[in-house]
Amino acid sequence: MKPENNEKDLLLGLARNDRKATETIYKDNYNMVQALIISNNGSQDDAKDIFQEAMIVLYEKVRAGNFELTSQIKTYLYSVSRRLWLKRLQQTNRFKPDLEGVAEMVQVEDDMEVHEKLNTDFAMMERALGSLGEPCKSLLEAYYLQKRNMTEIALAFGYTNADNAKTQKYKCLVRLKKFFFDQYKNPES
């Protein structure tokens, strides 16, 4: 099936409230919007809200019946999400547009390439984390995602002290880097 046909099928499914089509659009595009929002002073909750609003815009356009998508779904959702996020930042006074630099703004397609590369790297990192196994995966998540300190980690994971936990974290990080760069060099494997 050609990608254009698949996208048309997804839009038709969205218009019919087909759960599978909606889930596919979410799965294929949410991470890109999340990366956009988080890299621009937002949170995961902000990303969820903005993506939901963008999906509603797409849904309403498709349901109207006269909507013709002239780009890929991801480009459309990215563009709508970007505009919604900039509007929200302006409303909360977290963003002051620099009108002098408007002529030098990056095109959406250029941003898309960067975000697609980031999404690919995030997917590789996720696979590398999955390959890592326990307790390394949980230890790295505790430190980097949950922002727990080494003393807390030592207690939670049964290490005798924070220095031992730190040594184990370093070993886990070395293994994670090895898994990641093995995938990076051989993306098909």
C-alpha cells in the first residue's frame, strides 16, 4: 500500500470515528509533538493537551467533508501543534515574538527533518533501554527520569552506600551506550 493511500485511509477512518485509525495517528505522531513542546518550555501534560487540540482540529476538518490534505498527516499535526503552542506561550507571557527575525524563521519541513531524526534516536534509545534489562533499566530511570539522588537509589536497590550505587549506575550507563551505538551503527539489526 502506498503511503498516500494509507494516509487517506487513516483520514477516512478518523472521519468515521474508527478507533484503530485514531490510535495509529496518535502512535505515529504524538512523540514528534511531545518533542516539540518539551523542547520549547513545555511539559508532558502540555504536549498531551496540545496534541489533543491538534487532533480535534484535524478531526473537525476531516468531518466537514471538504478538507483536502496537501501534506502528510505528521506535517499537518506538527504545524497545527506548533501554532497552538506558540499561541499558548503568548497567552501565558512565556513567549515574546521577535518580529525582526520573522524573515529568518525555519520552514516546517526543515523542523520536521530534525524532529524525525530525534524520534528515530529516541526509538533507538528506547530499544537500547529495553535490551538493558534489570536492575540497570530501573536504576537509570530512577536517576535520570525520577531525579532521585544516589542515597535514595542505594536504599531502594539494596546497595551498601551511595558510592556503590553510583558505580553501578556508571556500569549500566556504559552498557546502555554500547547497546545504543550498536543500533546506531546497524539500524536494521
